[in-house]
Amino acid sequence: MSSRILIGLILFFFASTGAVASDDYNAIFERAVNAIDFNFDENWAYTETQIDSEHVWAGRFGPRRPSRERWQLLTVDHRVPTEDEVEEYRKDKAHLTQPSMIAA
């Protein structure tokens, strides 16, 4: 989910709860942006789709899983991946799950 969508949802929440009664929309916007946790590698689980010239890869990131299991390949071209594809995907994502690469 992009940050623009998140900001829009937060602003909608403020509007629907009556918090927009204030004329200071810049302050409301700033509070909404500051409320977003942008530490994706630490706190956010998400699904991504990669499209290259040969395949469509769908994978899931789970920050609370052990390092080697944080990235899980779900499908390749909308089918169950082979063991070789799973291993290739893990190797491709290995640099993203090293403790030194994840912000503290």
C-alpha cells in the first residue's frame, strides 16, 4: 500500500470523526504523516508482485518470521512454485533479510 493511500485513509478517518473542525489543515496533515510507521522491514507484513520479462512472482514478507523464512514465494505465473524457484527466490531476497540491513 503506498504512503499516499495511507495518508488519504488517515485524513478520511480524521474527517469522519469530526477532527477536521479545525481550520489548521496543515497541522492535521502533519499529525497524520507523523502517525505512520515507515519501518517496513521491522513492523509491516506485506505481499509483493514482481513482474519481469519471463515470470510473475508473488511473495510474502513477514518480519516476525526467522530471517531465512521472512520472504516466502507464494506463486510463479499464478501456480505453485517449484522447489528450485523457492530457493532462487530466497537467494534473491537474502540480502534484504540480513540483520545489518534492517533498521534498529
